[in-house]
Amino acid sequence: QATQAAYVKNTWGNKGAGVIIGMLEDNGMPVTTDTSELTGANIVCQTIQNFTNVYRDHSTRVAAILVGKNNGVAPAASLYATGIEGEDTTFCEFYKRVEWLLDRGINVINMSCQLSNECIAGTSNGNHVQYVEEGKYDQASQWVDHIAMQHDVHFVKSAGNGDDHKITSPGMAYNIITVGSFNDNNTGTTHTDDVLASSSCYEETQTPTANAPEKPDLVAPGENITVSGLETASGTSFAAPQVTGIIAQLISCQPSLAVQQRAVKAILLASAWRKLPGFTGISGCAFFDDKQGAGKVDSKNARYVVSSGNYMQALVNASGFPYTKTISVGSVSSLRVALVWNKRNTITSSSHVESSVTVNNPAITNFKLEVIGPNGLLVSSDMSYGNVEIVELTSPPAGTYTIRITRISGSETQDSFALAWW
């Protein structure tokens, strides 16, 4: 109820029909017989050596949140599940599991696990070569960023849980949606007592810069999650699949969104207007908080953005900036505009051998987002962190608004971006 996903599912019937979800877990596959939620669910699990028959409540909970027949967010979606082997995982195996999902034709990947600091990419003189660094734009994050560019697939990652609050790998990737967790205290849509989960991760360990990613992007309920037949559990692991399921709902509402990663992210950020207590805009980006991103995900609001056509995605040559878009605004209490663009990473090798895989990791373009009111005056502007900018106006006068995107810096000949407004 806190995300209004149940409302969208039950009122408009957007249940993820025709959508294929990929699920990446560690050390186990969902067991469909251990909860009535998964009875008859369309789930295919990859056979993985060493833990084919390992039982994990964690995987079963995540699957139930995604496609559970009674309370799942997207019960009509199909689910493919695969996994990595925890601390014994090599980066090579991570490649293989994700690529197995991509070969299944999935539309969105949910990763409610993390790459451990023990995840290695090989050996050098007998010593492990580390590729995973919490809170940093590490090699795993760089590799994941190519998925949106070269595979047209959405990727949702749990922010992680821990006392150090460092975002777990590959959660620092620009092109994915990283999800933190809050406790809705079982009060449904009242929202008045929602609080950020104390363990929900939000720390970046790299030096903050204007073009570094700020994570998480959103928050969703993740505390005291109960699935029929299983014990109650908490963590960002159970917040992430709610966002993944909502993406499936949006795709079932508008199938073209299946390959519009920027648009979906912009839609979710623009429509996340409710905040947890203590929301404080970070320096240079007043509508993005260090611990909760753009705020609480809201499926009903996001679907309204989609059904109203209040979004767009474009590929524009460098010479096409400044880029402008006019929109009509009626009598509303606020206007919220989100801009999202891609980090244009690519890979050229199909090899699973870590030393053979090179990620083309260009510097990200930096944009400035401005909104110009009906009277011609600049009413709001914002500078970016990473590949996200948000502008919000309170009590805007009705009329025609111009959204202007200025390219501050960038080496790409083209940039793909999306706008959404709510």
C-alpha cells in the first residue's frame, strides 16, 4: 500500500503481463513450494553447479514480492532466476549470470544481493586482484553501465545494509536504479510515520564531484516484510523488487517503455514527491537527498505520468543543444521535472575472461536543467550529480513552460536523455 503498487495492480490491472523479469541472487534459488504466493508462478531457475538445490528464504521472498500471485507487485510477469556464489564468486561468473539473463530476453533485472569484496577477477603472482569496492564507481559498476546502452535493459539494485552505510557493488552505476529502504510502520498510505531504515546504505566513498553519482536514487518499504509461509524479514533486498515490480507495471501499461531506461528512471524520480522525515537537498541539487534520493517510489503517480504522456526520451546530436521542450501546465500545487541521461559505456569483447573484457568508460556529459515560466522568467534551475537533475516549483501559475537543457561539457557526438514531469 505504501508504494500504491497495489492500487495500480487492482484498479487498472497493470500486473506486468508480457514483461520478463530477471532475478540475480546469491547462494540460492526461490523455492516455489514454500509459499502459496508462488504457486503456479511462471518461474525458471538456472541450474548452477554447487548450489542447485540450496534453499534460501531470501530468494523466495524476493521472487514473491516480484511475481507473487496474491500480494506480488507484478503477478502476471515471467521470472528468470540465477545466482552468484557469494564470497567465492569471480567477476567472470558475475558476467555469465547476467548474460544468461540477457539471453532470456528479459526486460528488467533485479539484483537484491551484492558483489563481495572477496569477488575477484583473477590472480596476479598468486594474489587476488580486487575489482569490487563499496561506495565507489568500481569495475563492476562500469560493466553494469553498458547494459542500458547495449542491451536496452533496466537494472535495479538494492543499496545494501550495514553500519558503514556504504553503497554495495555494483550500486554506484549511473544507469541503474539503486534503492534504499524505509519502514512504513504498517500504516499503509498515511505516510506520516514512515522513517528511513537505520541500516539502509547511502555512503559514497569516492570524492564527491558535480558529475559523480549520488545514491540511492529512490527508497521503498523494506522493513518487516512478510511473505506467506516465511518469517518476517527486513532490508533493502526487499525494497528493490518493489521498484522492479513497479517498472514491470509501467511496461505493461506502455510497452514501449521496455527499452526506454532513461524515461522510466525519469518517470520514477519525477513522481516520487513524498519524502521521509529529514529530507535535505544536497549541495547543488536541492531536490535530491543524500540518504533517500528523490524520495519514496509511487506507482500510482508514475502511472499517471505515463498515461498522461508527461515524458519523452530523445537522442540529440551535440550541436542540438541547448535543447528545449514546451509543456502546458494547468492549475496544480507543484511542478516537478526530472532529467536523466546515460553514461555511455560499452564493451567490445564477448569473452568471460576478466582480463579480456575492457569497458569503454568515457567521461559523462554534464547538463544543466532549467525551467522557464509563462512570463519568460527563469523560475528554477539545477545542477547535476551524476546523470540526474530534478527541478521542483511550488504553486506554479498555469500556462506554457519551457524546459531547457544546456550541455555544459561532454565529448560524445550524441547524448540520449529523458524528461518526465509531474
